[in-house]
Amino acid sequence: MMWRAVLILSLPALSLIMAHDIGRLRKTLAAGNVYALFPDDNGYSQAAQAYNGRFIIGPIAIAYPKNAEQVSTTIVAGAEQNIRVVSRSGGHSYIANGLGGKNGSLVVDMSNFSNLTLDSSTNLATIQPGLRLGDIALMLNDRGRAIPHGHCSTVGLGGHAAYGSWGFVSRQWGLTLDHIVSAQLVLANRTITTVSEDNNPELFWGIRGSASSFGIVTYYEFSTVAVPEEGTYFVYDWNVSVAEASTFLTSLQGYVQSGIPSTLGIELRLLRGNIAGNLSITLDGAYFGSHDSFTKTIKPYLDALVPPGLTTITQGNWIETVAALTYGTLNTSTQAPINDTFYAKSLLTPEDSPLSKVAVDALMSYLDTAGFRTTDVFWFVEIELYGGSNSAINTVPVDQTAFAHRNKLFNIQLYATSVVPPYPKDGFAFLNSITDVIISNSPREWHYGAYINYPDNRLDDWQDLYYGSHYARLQALKKKFDPSNVFSFPLAIEGDTPLN
């Protein structure tokens, strides 16, 4: 899914940019040797293009610092004119937060921060936020090590690690942020500091769940794990009736609580059926036990279902399996930029209150009826396994990090794409109705949540759904470390003095 567009700034965007002293901003950045692109510079339009074609945003400038001191200079250059400052690593934000999420931000692009080192005596890896996940996997694998992360190879580490970062090894090793040992970041007052359990532990707590609200991370230090010797990537496909589709989800809930090993990571994907009355279903995931034990592990679930129409099993070592689940390409330098035009939502379901049969049946019925009629977007509902037996995600005490969701079973990602702009209005209503169907058929006190790495800027009660019981504590940190709200963007922790 690729598109190209020329950025044409709207009158409000131009007026917002012109309200600031551009010459002064240029001069301050130049004095600090910080390269930057402004709206009238060649290359600005391409650099300001959002990953999601729903958003056309005009930053006041895009800066490309090369070290922490230049990041500090850039933050000061924005703050002294009350310009919102945001960091961008891979640029894959669903709501263009890497561009500020709205017009007039100063973007600190971290693509020059792309180094990785590994201390062989401690197996601690120092990784800068501009590195992409595929390259991180390759570099660490060369040393026999790994960290948990998602399976989209071109995503940048910065935002991914800041807010959670689920992947197929998360049940075995935890989230990416669970492996952060320390981090260097530049604060709103331009101070360069390192945080850890021993140095400013409260801020260290806050960056593991909302780092971008408090500063710009220039490197993370991670604990690493030895790579598994064997792995299996698996894909099973079906076209089934609505009644059969319900069995796929109800059986999955029982199966994942039945003592499955932590080495199994899975997701169930629901799609438009080939005919009315049917749904297409895909089960895929990764297993990092022995090749011989995979069939025995997955068999109890498959036995509860009709035989799949298509089966693809890819087995190899660790890095071969990771490459397979990222469609075979980990070296991001060989990949062309990918863009899409879409709306996405998420729903984290509580482990102690699984989806009821009534909710599952209502979901499948809605996807068959409204989903089959919805033809102006391609949609899927992806049910990712977070919890279940032996999940490392849920063994972490909820207050150990700012990430608030340690008692969830599934993360349900809802995604609808028109591929190219404009995005149709009924695409929003369709996805919102899916979550409404699930919630309205669940208990009144059903403690669901939402996953901020799949951000939805149209969500009203986002503070509670994304940050849960931690929001007040995060606001206290915001008041202490960013009282002027320099780091401001949609879904950021709110300060007392919002900027324009």
C-alpha cells in the first residue's frame, strides 16, 4: 500500500507557522549546527508526509540533530517561542504524532540516532531510538542475543519502546519496555539526564509507558536474552460460517488458559467472508520451542475447529523465523517507504472476565452483516494474545512501570483502510460499532482498556483507557518535568498550560 502526495499547507497551518519568528528559529538551530527543513525548503514535503494518509500536517520545521547536545539545542529553540516539540523515530504513528499530530510543531527527527552496541560482559545493549526493529533483530542476532519487539520491521524503536511494544515473543520475554534498564533523555529544560531504578526512579517509571510526554530519548539500555535455537512461524486459513467463526474465538479463550507454554505467541484475524454468511479467518503466530513439539502444542486448539483450507509452516532458527513473520525482509535499507490511509482502534479485554458467548456471537454476526456490506474499506479484526497461561506480560506488577495493562487476555486491533485518500466517513462508524457491539454485550463493570501503540485520536475517554490508574501519577510527573507543556501532542500526558 503506497501513495505519494505533495504537501499543500492549509491557510490555518500557514498562519500558525507565520505566527512564530521563523528567522529566529533558523538562526538558533544553525548556531547549534542542527540541520533542519522548513516549509519552503526542498525535501520538506516528503519529510512532512505522514504514514497515515488521513493526516496532512505542516510542522513549523523538521530538525535532524546528531547528538544529545543538538537535541537540547532544538528543544530550547522551540520552547523559547512556545512551539510544541515532538520526537519522531520511525514515523509510523497511526495518528501522525511524530509530526505533532496537528500543525505547527517542531519535529525532532531521530533518524541520525541509529547505533547499537552490546556489552559482552553484561549482555546489555545500548540502542538509539532511530534504529528500525528489523535492523535491531539482525544486529543483536549477530551476537546471539535478542530483545522482544513487534513484527513490523520498519517501525522505529523510539515510539515503539516508549508505550509498550507487543510481539509474538512477548508472552515469553515480556514487552520491549520491560527490558529497559536505563535511558538517556533530554528534558524540557534542555538538561541531558540518565534515568534508571537508581537514578530518578520515578521518571524512569514514567518513561516506560509514556516517554514522549517527558523528554526525548537519545538511547535506551536493554537487558537482552539468548536467541532460541529453533522457531516456527505458522499460518492457517479458513472460510467458515458465522456460527463456526464464533467457535474459533470461544475455543481460543479456553485453549490459551489451558497451560500453553510461554513460547507460543498467536493472533486470530477476522476478515470479510468470501460470501454473505461467511467470515475469513487466519490464525498465525510464532513458536520458539523445538520443531518437533510445535504440532503437539497447537493440536488441542486445531482439534476444536474444522480443518483449515490452507496451512503454511515455516521452521528455522531464531532469525529465520523472525524474517518469516516479517515477510522475509529485516534489512530496512532495502525497503521502500510504506504509506496507508486508515483508521484503527484497539480493545484490551480483561483476563478475569473473558468475552461472553453472547458478545462473541454478536461480534461475528455484525462482521458478517455490516462487514460484508462495507466495501469502500478493507478491514480486519486482529485478536492478539497478551495473557493466557504463563504470559510474561502479566507477571509484571501493574505499578512497576507506567504501562497500565498487566491483567489483559487479548488486544483486539480493529483496522480499516481505503489504501489512498480520502478516507470514507463510514469507515469510522464501522469500527466504532464493532467495539460498541463487544462492550454492550459484556458485563457492566467490564474493565477493558486500549493500547496506545494503536492510537485513536477520536477516543473520548482516552486518559482512562490508555493509562488507567496511572494517569494521575503521570500528570504529577508532567508538572514536575515539563510544566510548560513543551512536549505536547494528541494523547500525550496533559500539562497545566497547553500550547497553541
